Amino acid sequence: MTPPNIEVEEFRRAAADWLDANRQHAPRDYGAICPPELVDAGVAWQGRLHEAGYAGIHWPEEHGGRGLTPEHNSVWQLECAKAGVPAVLNMVGLVLAGGAILMYGTTRQQTQHLRPTVTGERVWCQLFSEPGAGSDLGSLATRAEADGDHYVVNGQKVWCSGGRVSQWGILMARTDPSTSTQGAAKHAGISFFLCPMDLPGIEVRPLKQMTGESEFDEVFFTDVQLPAEHLLGPLHGGWQVGMSVLTNERGHIGTSVIGLERRLAQMSAMAEGRELGVVERQELAALMSHGTALKSMARRQGPIASTAASLLKLGITEMMFEMSMLRGDLAGADAMLEGPDSLGMLAAPGGRIAGGTSQVQRNIIGERLLGLPREPKPTR
């Protein structure tokens, strides 16, 4: 294990050496969310990271972390991206749940959850989106009604990553029924909970995607008795808690440059062994130019999240969509058969939804960066 107090550059070199010696033990680099079929391998990898001192790098030592800085943590993510291995078991647990508990948790909640999360013994899922409240979380309708020493939860969540393999979930639910899901104060009556996934009344169903896979789940709550002690942060103040952790999620873009460089290499390879027509060459050149510009933008984005991250997210999403469509065009009739070309086209639209839809990113860019008038709110 590296020393507890170490300069960032020395830490980077030690991390790179450790990854070079241990990368063969890692699962494939699945990104921020561990797929259900790789959870066991991800848990084992997280345990190895913790033993070596590379888990919870900027968490307090009393909670199983290293007590270092966010800069050390950013360096770790960068070295993992270079090595092609996951930096953490699951972003939902180590970034969202862990970050929320560090910021808002009681001493008891921190003691109960943080150490098993950082060691990989506790797997988390996110219970935010609903059929009628995806990117607009303020419209969520799942209710948690106070009843003595517990809340009675009823509702439905969707697009839940890892729900079927998680022990706990972070849940946003409406606790003040007087707040409308459409009015100006719709955010005011929402609370944030830490929810055990084995409570009676919780049903998890895998969702079949058009790719044929089931990466996500839908979760149903029917008269679930959720102990009041699992409320995180202030009652009716869950919107602030949720937005704090989602800002952390969108701020983890330090590895964007490496990811973009790999995508640019993939695009360049698309032309190998093919006779491209004028239009196809022009489309590929435009995509390469777009990607190079995004790479420059990513280098300018610091470790702190800002509205400029929406430009990067939107740009990468649209570039990857167009890349998948062009790849299908280049494959010709073969793209109608089952294989990587057709799978890429089927999966491409999902990028415009995940992590905040492209429409939401455009609103953020227009209103907060360009200073355009805010989107009309007829219910106001």
C-alpha cells in the first residue's frame, strides 16, 4: 500500500505501477455501471482495490478511505482509464450513495454504510427515474407516507441499473402530498431515502431492451414499510440531496479525453479495407473533426462539474449515434444480420437518454450558457 500522505505525482506513479501488476485480475472496463453478470467479478475487484489503498481515495480514513484529495482520486480514474480497467465497482455506490451519505448522513448511517460500500460488500442501485419522470425528476409520483416510525412507499421506478443484484438503493419519493408533480413547487415535497432492496413489497423485474439484453430493471413498491431512520438529509429536502450527488456524477469526466481518443481510433479504423464513396468520406471526416473538437473541449474542463459538461455530454452522445449509423451504412446488407453493426445501431438511441437526455442538455446549454429565455412553464 502507498503511504497515507503522498504527493499527487508520486501517487500517480504508484497507481500506474500497481495497475500494471494487477490489471489481469480486473473485469473488463464496463464504465460507470457494473452489468449484472459481472457483479461478482466487480465485487472481487473492489475488494482488491480496497486492500491496496485505491478505494475511497478521498474518503475519510475512519470510513475505510485514504483521506487524500479529489485530485488524487482524479489521477486514479485517469490511470484506470489508461489501463482499461474499472476505477470502482459501481458509480452508484461509490459516487452517488457514498457521496450523499458523506454529505448528509447521520453518524449512524455513515458507520452502517460507508465501510461496506468502499470494500465492495454492499452493492447499490439508483431508484430515481419513473415511467412519467425520467429526466424531469421533479415530476416523480412515487409516494412515501409517514406512519409512525416508518414510511409506507408505493410507486414504480424504471431504468434501474443493477436492481436485481443490489442490497440497497438510493430512493427519491414524494413525502409531501400537497406538492403537485407539475407546479412550480413540485421539487419541494421530495425526500431522499436509503432503501434495503429485500423489504417485503419490493418487486424487481428485468426490462428487455430491443438489443435483446436486459441491462436495466423496473422496481415496484407496494405498501413497503420503510423505517424512518433510513431518511437521508432533511424531510422534504431530497431534491437538494439528489442534485448534489448527480452533480458529482456529471463531474466525473476526467477520463473523457482517453475515451474520445479511443473512439476516434475506432472511427479511423472504419475506413480500413473499404472503398468509401465521396459522401461516406465526407461523413467520416466530419465525425473525426467533431471528435477532435470535443477532445479539446474535454481537456479544458476541470475536475469540478459545470454547465459546460452538458456540451461535452451532448456532443459525445450525438457523435456516437452518428458513428453507429455510419458504421451500419458502411456494412451495407450485412448490417441487417445479427452482429456488432446491427447491435450498435439498436443500442445507439439509448445514449440520447442515459445520464440526462439530449433535450435536457440542450435546455441547460441554451438557458445557462447562452442566456436564452427559460423554457415556458404553462403550469405556472
